[in-house]
Amino acid sequence: MARRMDDAPQGRIPWVDYYKGIAIFSVVWLHVHSSEVLDWCINAYVIPVFLACSGFLFSYRRNPSFSGFLRKRFRQLVVPYLWINLLAYAAWFLALRHYGDNALDSLAWYKPLAAIFIGWPRWLVQDVPLWAIMAFFSVEIVYYVLRRAVRSGFAVIALSLVVCWVAYRFARGWLEWLPFCLGPALFGLPFYALGHVVAERRAMFPGAFRLNAPLALAGLALFLCGLLNNSPVAFYVCEFGNPVFFLIGGVGGVILVEQLSLLLARRFGDTPFVVFVSKSTMLVCGFHLLVFAAVKGVALFVFGIPPGLLSANVFNGLLFAVVAFGLSLVPAYIVFRYFNFLVDKR
């Protein structure tokens, strides 16, 4: 094993809780679709941010056995992916495919069901964001094996970048149809590897874990460089435009969100609410579109408010996102309080 392979952070890290909270609220706000420009910006950073955080928190010391790691992450990621997907499929099959945003779905009834087990994001019409949970599982398993084989985190980053470029150049059309969301996972691997390398070699990046204006400005420059020189990104179907600028923008977004998180952690500390949000990211990811449907239904049938008004502009969209985000924490609380075994939270 490489010399510093087990040097990963231990215990709760306040800025990481803010980091995850910013990321999951970004997901909710993105899916309101109140502004094409806003969607373009959020799509450029949100998945890289999550993946870099996951890599940062990964540790071989806590996961010395591959089989043990595989079983643990299956319980923590795949099991919730399955039961939330099945709940969402039931809602889609019985009601949502006939009303609202899903009223024009023309997929045969069995295709979204099959997509759950195959891992095909385009067919997960019942709850599209759940693709990310399967993709994260695939990233983690691939990284665990690959890192142990090549031993160097920097080598994994370099290798994954080469593979991404070759795959996107010569096999772009079928990447999204790889099983278990392996196509998106392939392009998530560099960010996961980057997070782990930074965590295990913190001494090489002394300015990365404190408020650092030059670093924040560098992150902003990278993010804008990637954003303004690339077309809109759709990670789940492996649409990255120019992959070089996508990667540059993603790294810039990771740096910017980290610096914002450090600022918030210094100003407000690690409050119980922030910790709860951090622990609830996967459940908010899984439930927020169902909450969207419920809120739109109540708005229309109880108050006579057209659903389109909720996302008619950025202000309305932000208000809708805040309300939906808060309501999405309710099922998360219920699961943690009464059905903890469903998410393997101990």
C-alpha cells in the first residue's frame, strides 16, 4: 500500500457539513428549472462537488477489506436507491405519469422499472436524480479497486482523465447506456480521486483547508473558464460538451464551494440543523421531486395557483426551492427516526 494511502480525515468536519448542504440545495434549486442560465451554472459544478467530497471522506483505514467495503456501500447506497426508486415508480405508475410534469411520458410501463435494476438514467423518469446514487456507488467501487492496483492517487487521476478523453472521443454515443450508471461514473472518477488525494496528502495543500482569497479567486477563474467556454452539461446522460473545459470548470466549482463552506463554518459553526442536512443529502436527493409534485398539486387544486408560476422566474424558483427543500427534510427525519435500517445510519 502506498505510504500515505490511509491518511484520511477522521471525525466530523464542520465545513464539510456546509459543503454537502450547499451541494444538495443546489440540486433542488437546479430541478426547479426557473432559469436556463442558472441551470447551466449549477450543472457545471454540482456533481463534481459531491464526488470530490465523497473522495475526501474515503479512507482505506476504515475500509481495509474490499468485500466489507462493497457490502457496506451496497447497504448505504444501493439499498436506498432501490426502495426510494420503487416508491417513486409506484407514484409514477399510479398517478404522476398522467398529470403534471410527467404527463407526456411515453415510456412503456416496464422501462422505468427495468432501468432501476439496470442503471440507465434516461429511463428513470419516475425520479431521475436517483441516477447519482448508483453512479456514486460505481465510482467508489471502481476507485477502491483501481487505487489499490496502481497505488498512486495521482496515477489514478491521470489514468481516469485519459480514459475519459478516449471514451468521449470514440464511444460517446453508448456511454449513457452502460449498466449501473458506469458512463457517468467514469467521468466522476477524476473528481473522486482528486478529493481523496487532497485528503490523504493534506500537507501538500496547506492553504486548501483555510479561508484563502487567492485560492478562491483561482477557483472562480477556473469555474468561469470552464463555464464560459463550454456548452450546457447533462452529467446523467454523459453530455459534457468539451470535456476539458468541463473538468476545469468542475475543479473550479469544487474550490469555490469549499471556500464558501469554510466561510460559513467559521461564521456560524456546525449547528444541529446543518449536521442534519448533511446527513440527509441522499434522502433529499431521492424525495425532492416527489415533494415538487405534491406542492404543485396542492398549489393547483387547493389554492388555484398554476404550477408554472412556481418556477416562472428566478425569485419564484428560489422560493419554491426553499419550501421544497424544507419539506424534503420531513421524510428524511421520519426515515432516520423510525426506519434507520433503510439507510444503514448508525
